[in-house]
Amino acid sequence: MQQALTYRTNRNLFSNYYLDEHLPETEAWDEVSDEELEDAYDEIVDLWDSVKDNFTVCVYPQKSQEDSRFKIGEFN
């Protein structure tokens, strides 16, 4: 079964049912216009662009040899 492409990446914080079926049926969903959403998105992008150079993402291995996963950390 192929999954449909969406505008978001669900990191399992919410169920897909809630995001796809329930949320669009709520009153709050209809209270915000597409224009307001686009304005808010643009504002967030502008804010991120103004501060992103202050962050460096560092990937380093776990201390334990048994655990081969990587941690992601931020530092200035």
C-alpha cells in the first residue's frame, strides 16, 4: 500500500487519524484562513533565517560501543 504525500511529517506525536480525519473537522480548523496560515509560516521562516546562523548541529557517536546510534546535539 502506498502512502499519500502530505504537507507535514508526522513524527508520531499525534495519530494519523487525528491529523487527517479529526482535526480538519474541528471548529478551530475553520477559524483560520489560508492567508493567515501563509503569513504565519512566512513569519516563522523569516525568524528562523535571522537566527539559524547562531546554531551548529553536531553529530557524534554514543560513548558506549554497544549502542551504535548517533546523538544530535546543539552548541554555540
